Amino acid sequence: MSLKNILITGASGLIGTRLTELLLAEGHRVTHLGRNHRSGSAKTFLWDVDKNQFDRHALEGTEVIVHLAGAGVADKPWTDERKWEILKSRTQSTQLLFNELQKGGHQVKTFVSASAIGYYGFENNEKVYSENDTPGNDFLANVVRQWEAEIDRIQELGIRVVKVRIGIVLSEKAGALKEMSKPIKYFAGSPLGSGEQYISWIHLDDIVSIFIKAIQDEKMTGAYNGSGPYPVTNRELTKAIAQTLHKPLFLPAVPAFALKMLLGEMANLVLKGSKVSSEKIQQAGFKFQFDTLEKALADLLTR
Ligand SMILES: NC(=O)c1ccc[n+]([C@@H]2O[C@H](COP(=O)([O-])OP(=O)(O)OC[C@H]3O[C@@H](n4cnc5c(N)ncnc54)[C@H](OP(=O)(O)O)[C@@H]3O)[C@@H](O)[C@H]2O)c1
């Protein structure tokens, strides 16, 4: 394993925080590119995507960029303004990186970017999506398609580009598992909508390990799904969380119309899903530490 100088955008988030910890533990030099200074284990350089500002000192010595920045998809209601923020925080941030890299005078050889399985669209069908499938047509699929188009341009600069289409990341700290566990702990958990929608999930440590493999493995280029080998339905995940927490589930499923009234179009995040294949990343030699839901939940909920 060769030690690298790695710059991470959006590093203060769920994936970036754990990725920083593991890269530093392996002996790499890690710096961050963020919107604010933060005290912590890595020096932060600043950028402002709206103002097109970028501290070029961030590129000094940098060999690898890991691009994770993006406004949280589930953080706020999907008003037109928020939808624009979700899109531009990904496309314009990638354009800004492209423009700065195009100026030259740097040693960046590898660009590993977050993408999302939302690329395929959430259609609630039995199809298993692989990397060669075409993009879907809902709001998130359109965001991810445009984001990936910007990421792909970075290859024109002679830089190796890997796009990790991330699934639903399971962590006790944030995201889907934290939100689903809360009501279950208070005896108010239940499946959502039909409960039959697929959740293509991955343990936080496995997605971070995929990023580390993509940084190191020069054979990897293009898109890889970053979700585990065994997607489950919303009902199965809800039941498994309740079993792991030793809590009963007795309430009926929350009806889809109620969620649509409450969340509008954003309800699709929980009412729809997709079944995504992990074959390509496994063919590349990646071994999941937490392949089954049982192992992942035991690790995350009973530590
Ligand atoms: N977690 C998942 O389940 C999941 C699934 C699919 C795809 N992804 C994608 O993977 C990436 C990382 O995921 P994550 O869960 O670590 O995300 P996260 O916790 O929401 O962190 C994203 C980071 O992006 C930066 N950011 C937020 N709003 C921004 C804006 N308007 N402009 C520029 N930067 C902004 C922030 O970093 P600073 O404050 O340091 O700038 C933030 O900490 C995201 O792009 C996400 O869409 C995640």
C-alpha cells in the first residue's frame, strides 16, 4: 500500500468523518476542503461554491481528491429552492474543481467521487440495477445524471476518475438507520407505505472501505455501485431493527398517502426504492465486512 496525500470535500459529513479517521490510521496525509474552518485531525482549506472561490493551497502536494460535498437530500423539504441547492452543490462544486484542476500546476492523479444509486431512479420493481443501466427519470435520478456528467469531464484532464454510486448508508450516527430506529425504540415503529420497497443498504465502514479501495486500486475507473450484496425491503429492515433492539412492532404500516401529505415529493425517498447489484465491486476484489443485515445491525445497534 502506498501512502498518499488526499484532499476530501464535504469531509465533515457522515462518510467523510469516518473516511478521514481510517485514512489517517493507515498513515495517509489527509486535508479537507470545506465551507468553514473546523478544528480536528485534518487541516481545512476553504471554498465557496456559490462565489466560485477556491483556496489553491488545497492542491499543494495533493495526489488524490475525494469529492463528497453536497447539500443533504433528506435534510429539508424539497421546495424549488432546496432542489436547486441539492443540484448545484453537486454540479457547480464539481465544475469548480474541474476549473481549478484544468489550470494545471498540481499532481492530482486520481479523483474519486460520491454518486448515488438514485441514478437508476426509484421505480419499485424487481429489476436488479447494474452499472450499465441507463439513468431513471425522477428528480434525484436527474440530479445524479447531471452530477456524474460533471464528474466524467475530469477524465479529460488525464485524471483517473471513479464514481461510487452509494446506496443507503447504515450508521448509528445519522441517516436512514438512525431515523428508523428512533420510533422503534419508543414502540412506535412500523413499515412505511406498502413496506415492499427495496432498500439497497451498505454499512458505513464498508462504503468507506470501497472509497479506500478506489483510491488505491489503479485498475478501477468509471462507475461502481456502493451497496451491499443483499438488498432488503422496508418491511424486512424495520423488522430486523426491532428484533435487534428487542422491541415489538405492533402498529400497522404508515399509509403512503399520509407520508405524501406530510413530505410531498420527498416521500419518494421512503416510499420507493431499487434493488442494486454489488457484483462489479466484488469482481474488482472487494470483500464486504458486513454482507448481511444481521451482521450490520448487530455491529451498529448493540455496540
Ligand atoms: N449517506 C448516504 O446514505 C448517501 C447515499 C447516497 C449518496 N450519498 C452521497 O455521498 C456524499 C457524502 O454523503 P454523507 O452522508 O457523508 O453526506 P453528509 O453527511 O450530508 O455530508 C455532506 C457534506 O457536504 C458539504 N455540504 C453540505 N451542503 C453543501 C453545499 N450547499 N455546498 C457545498 N458543500 C456542502 C458539508 O461539508 P462542509 O460543511 O465541510 O463543507 C457536508 O458535511 C453526499 O454527496 C451524498 O449525497 C450519501
